[in-house]
Amino acid sequence: MLKDWWKNSVVYQIYPRSFCDGNGDGVGDIKGIISKLWYLSKLGIDVIWLSPTYPSPNADNGYDISDYYGVSEEYGTMDEMKELIKKCDELGIKIVMDLVVNHSSDEHPWFIEAKKSKDNKYRDFYIWRKGDGENPPNDLKASFGGSAWEYSPETGEYYLHFFSKKQPDLNWENPNMRKEIWKMMNYWIDLGIGGFRMDVIDTIGKVPDKKIRENGPMLHEYIKEMHRETLDGKNLLTVGECWSANTDDGIKYSNPERHELSMIFQFEQCMLDRIPGGERWDSRPLQLTELKQVFSKWQNELYGKGWNSLFWDNHDLPRIVSRWGNDGEYRVLSAKMLATLLHGMQGTPYIYQGEEIGMTNVPFNRLEDFSDIESVNMRKEWKEKGKTDEEILVSLKRNSRDNARTPMQWNSGYQAGFTTGTPWYKLNPNYVEINAEDALNDENSIFYYYQKLIKLRKSTPAIIHGKYELLLPEDEDIYAYLRTYEGETILVVCNFHNCNRTFSFEGKGETLISNYPTEKILDLKNIELKPYESAIYKII
């Protein structure tokens, strides 16, 4: 196997519940995924990142796992999972499983045992503290709202949960607990998967008594032990979800000499439309110069030392074409521009299901339609703060995770071709105009543009290995940069807004890809850029 094969790869994230329903019960499943492998193969991706398919009570849509070794009945069987891995292997596609080991479900056998008594052998698989009088041990908050401590009447102590109270945090200080994690990881590796995406991995080293949530003192020691016990010598793709990471952290995680992970998801660019010092749900317009600063910092500081992951969308974020593109008149052009900007950089690109056809945020007009646990808790908190329903609705429409979780839009027919039954979640009504079938029938669609970008990346060493250089750092409309490698120079130019601009570069270019019709060879001095125009040129 090619060493570091994931540097040449493009990953496609599947949110199984919303991808494709193979048995008509309204919930996406493994059969549905298998039925669409031809589509993913046609797109040209090499890796599927599968959001959790394990048994779960679904307090957090599968990120609360009750059995690390199984497959949820609503998604299928272990035999179907093995069939998926086998069929993907035949197509040259690897499966990356979601590894959720900061916490388990409170319905996991470990926790059911742990809460029975203080001397139960599973007690220390979790984190327990006495209360402060009638109050929780301290004022740590859960990400989904409220205290991070939940009282357990069975033993009169509190357990820690950084997310839902149905997601008790695992105690990584316990070596016996860690051994169980290594055993489980090796089980999946032996089944033939290609790696792991590690959910909120930066929180496993927490020190709750000191209120240290991310980046605890033992974090990297735990990950190095994980590498020794499960990953060493296996050439797997590993990506850690690290909301708090800076570039120094990124190098620690992904520098191959440290034997930790292949790469991380960092979210610095995802925070740029939040109001500084404001709440998670407060937002402001994106400043392009700030986006350039963040991307450029990660491109330059990790170059030769670590590896980037490149993404706009995932199951926790609103749709990028609605967020920073233009999901009206320029939906197709702005989606292609955003793809160009990202796929020209160094790192492993991730495509979230529906991104390749330009799926948009949902136009829900009732608060009740936003049913994700985070949205429900936010609605409650904001109402307590005196916010109006209208203010809450505006923020949910813009920022909610629900935007990413509506069913995949396969065609313009019944239930968008997602199911023959009643879908578990409301469809975005624009599936009549935005769907995969129409995209496949249109040679100028976003789908085929992504297909070309993927092919271009694999055939252009400068895109995979080249050094990055930002041009026009202060320009508020144009994002342009160079990639250079072994005498080859690539120029990426993107007009980020609905305006006409002129761009100049000394020299001639061969057009490798563009989202407007353009000449194959052209003088790059005084290029007239139309709204959301983007292109990648080879300097000649």
C-alpha cells in the first residue's frame, strides 16, 4: 500500500440516517449506502467516513453508543457492514469508522454496571464526584446546555457529561478502560476498515477538578498509547475532531515523527462568522481577509511538519453554499467557487453528503421543525433569556446542525428518492430543483465540477505537495494563492462575492479548471472576474 495514501485521497462523509433508505422504513441504512456506491465511485472519492452506525438510544443521533461492537438494527446487520466493507474494497474505496470514545451512552453495559455501586468493577470507567452540598461538584457546563454534572441517586454522586446527560464521559485515567478501547479498535481494524475519525478527541485528557476540558496534560500520551496499541504499522487514516486546536496542536497531532494521528479537523475558520466574545448562536458576516489569514496560517505552519484536513461542511455545520456562498441566483457558481478554493490547498479534502450537488440550508419556518438536541436546548436557553421566537428562528436557520441532517436529495420524485416510506426527518422542499439525478444529467453541474477537481488533484503533484503562497492578503473580494512544487506553479483565483473585479498576474496560464467558460491558454494580466468566478491555472 502507498505510504500515507490518504495524502492523495478525497473523503466523502456519509450521515447514514439521512443518506439512503434501503428498506423503506424512512431511516437511511447500510443497504441504502451499498445501493449508491456506484454514485460515489463515479464522483471519484477514495474514502467514506461513516458517521456512527453502532447500536444507540439516539439521544444524540448515534453519538451515544451502547455497543461498540455492533450495528444498530435500524441501519442493518454486521453481515451487511462486512458486505459494505468488501464492496467498497472492490471499488478501491476505504471505510473510515467514527470512533466515539470521549463518552458512551448511559445505556452502555459499562455505565449500567458503574452506577450500581461505588465498588463495581466498571465504576472507574467513568468520572464520579461528590456534590458541593446540594450543588454539583463545580460549575463546568455541558455543550448542549446546563451543568456538565448529573446526580446519580443510586450512589449519591455526580457523573461527568460534557454533552447530553445520556452521554457520560469515559475516564481515560483508567488503564483498564483504555485497554477495552484498544481491543475494540483492533476488532474493527481486523474487519478491514481504513481508519477512524475520532469524535471530540481533544477532550479525552480532561481534568474536571481543574476545569480543564480540552488539551489536558495527558492528552498526547493517551493518543501515543493508542497508536502503539492499535495503529502502529497499519497505515490507516486517522483524523481527530479538535475544536480547540491551534497550529502548534495540529503539528503535535499530525507530525509523523510523533506517532499520533494522520491529521485533525480544526475549526478556526468555522468560528469566523461568530461574534467575538458572543454566544455559539450569535453570528456576523464573514470577513474574507480573516478567512485568508486562518487558512494561510494552517497551510504555511503545517507545511513539511504535519498535514491538514480541508472541509467546509459536516454533520455539525450549516450548508456552506448558504453560509458563505449564494444559495439563490448564484448557487451553482458559488458552490463551484468554494470547492475550487478549498480543493486547491494542501491537505485531504472532505466532501459532506449533498455538498457535491449544492444542497442548501432548510427554509423551516417553525421552531418545532428544528429537532436536533442542540437546537432544542438552544431554543429553551434563548427563551429563558427573553429572546423572541423570531430571533431564535433566524439564528436556527443560519446556524443549526439541522441544516446538514435533512435527507439526501436523490431525485425529484417521491420523498426525493431517499425512501419509499415516510422519512425520519423533513426534506428540504427544494429537492425538486436540487437533486443528484438532475446533476448527473447536466454536464455543467456541481457534481461534475467536483469530479473534475478530484481528478485534477490526483494528477497534479503541486496541489498535493506544493508550497502555498497567499496573494492579495488585504483584498476583500478576491482570494488568490500559488502552489509551487518541483518547478511547477499553480495559481488559484476565486472571486468570493457577487461583484465584478479585475485580477492581474504577470505571465500566461493554462486553464486547468474554471466555473465560467474561458480560454485554454490566456494572458493572466487584467483578467475580468465575474461574480463568484474561480479558476485554477498552470503557469506556463
